[in-house]
Amino acid sequence: MVLRGRGVRAPAEPGCVRGAVRASVDSVHALCENAEVDWDDLRYVLAITRDRTLSRAAESLGASHTTVGRRVRAIEQALGARLFDQTPDGFVPTSAGQDIAEVAERMEAEVLALEGRVLGRDVRLQGSLRVATMDILFRRYGDAFASFLARYPSVALTVTSSNDEVSLTRREADVALRMTNSPPEYLVGRKVGRVDFAVYGSRALVERLGPDAGFCDYPWIHWDERLNMRWLDEWLARNAPGARIAMRMDVSSMVLREAVAAGIGLHFLACFEGDADPALTRVGTVDPRFGRDVWLLTLPDLRSTSRVRAFMDHMDESTRASRTGAATAE
């Protein structure tokens, strides 16, 4: 999973956090013994260590970069030690800064684990729920999201859509709806579907080139070279040698489908979308190597939370009919 720095609320008793620091690392004990340093201070050190610039650290902390700079200077004065060296590549922690950042990271994990255990005992079917997914999956399961909200109107649902995986351990989301054939072992969940892929082109383009055209006769849409999608380079070299690349683009599945439908070129699309669009036609057969299972995933500490459990049960129930139909068709 992709890990990004995120600030968390300070515990109710900063003294307990200072005690945890002293119990964790002797070198930090020496620095913090006589200084008023609590978790709210340490998370600033951790954010700069991760993000290397004041602006990025400020974004992850939800503060201004001037505030971040001022807080770090105050922490250094309180500790009597320099925590960062400013270099052309950003802020680099000194040995003292690195010691404190390592302790802060362990403390962050403990605080988040505690939050997870507390949330796991929540018995109310209300409050906030954050679900991370991808635009292609939201389009497929949008009706299930809508029916969940109709069924549980007291749940404040937030959906984030990105092709980058989020960190559930850092509470970037409570539940992830992702395409993967190998879900992480530290998460729990259930498989709710599968997405198969095949090559599609616009109906007008396919009719113009005729039934005898091969893959190499078509123009193709490829990914932006900066994305380093070598798998498609290798596939084209084997199956469409010499094919012309008509356009390159980023990873937005919605824009990609529109580009294929406009007749710009061929590309792989999800079969559930390509087969349902009258402007598209499948070119070739489904390639099972590119199929992906769809999983609902959460943390073990959160699976008994009422709203997490309700969401996962509802999505499983809502997608069961489509899974049964797919199994029958196979």
C-alpha cells in the first residue's frame, strides 16, 4: 500500500506520550527528559522527515508552512538540539532528528491502533465512513453505493477515487474497494467480483478496417511514457508488431474509454463497460492474464465496527446477483 504522512490528534494526556518516548529510546530520553515535548510536537518532526519540505509537511498536517517552520524551531530550542539540516534536496534529519522521527513513527502506529480498537467497539450505525476506490469500480458499483446511502442515511459517507492505493493503517480510508489478485495479508475482507479485460475499438473504426484487419493494422492508444507501462510495450511487440501509436495518455479510465469510442485507436478496456457501450466493439478475445479480482478490504480492528460491517455486508449482498450471473455464464 502507498504510505503517506498524516497527522493524528494528540492523546488526551501528553505526559503519557512523553513517558512512552522515554520508555522507547534512551537517546530520545536524554533529549526529552527536561523539555515540554508531546505528540503534537513530534508529529511535526515526523512529517518533515517524511516529506522533506515545509510545504508538503504542512499539507499532510493541515497547517501552513510558516506554522510548521515555527513549530520545528521551537522544538529545537526546547530540546537544545538541531533536528534537521537544510540541503538542496530538502530537509534531512540529523541523528537526533532521525531518533525522534523513529520514535514518533512507532507512537503514531500505537495511536492509530488504539483508535482502531476504539472504533471497533462502536455499536452505532451512524457517523463517518471513508471508502477508497477507483473510478472504474465506482462506475460499476455505483448503484450499490446509492442503495447503501438510502438504507443507512445516518452514515456520512466519503468516497475517494484514485489509482494509487491508500494506507488503511494511517486511516486514509476505513474500507478499500480495489482490484487485486493478491490482497495484503494484514488486511481482512471479501472478494465481491472480478473485472476482465479485452481489446476494444470504436465500431466505426473496426468496420472501416474490415474483418480481416489484425492488431498491427490498427492505430493504438498507449500510456504516457512517464508511467513506464512496459507490459503493454511487450504485449504490442508480440501481438501487434509495428503498430502505430496514435496517442498517449494518463491512467484515467473514463477518458481512455472516451478516446477509444472516438475512434482514435484500440486499447484494453473492462469488459463490463466495453460490452455495454454500443459505440464500442470487442477486437479479439478476453485475455485472462489481465483479469483482476475485486476485493473489499479493511483492518482487522475495524471489521466489527457497525458501519464498516454494514457497508461490507451491503456491498456483498448487492453484488451477489452479478457474481452468480457471471458464474452461470462461465
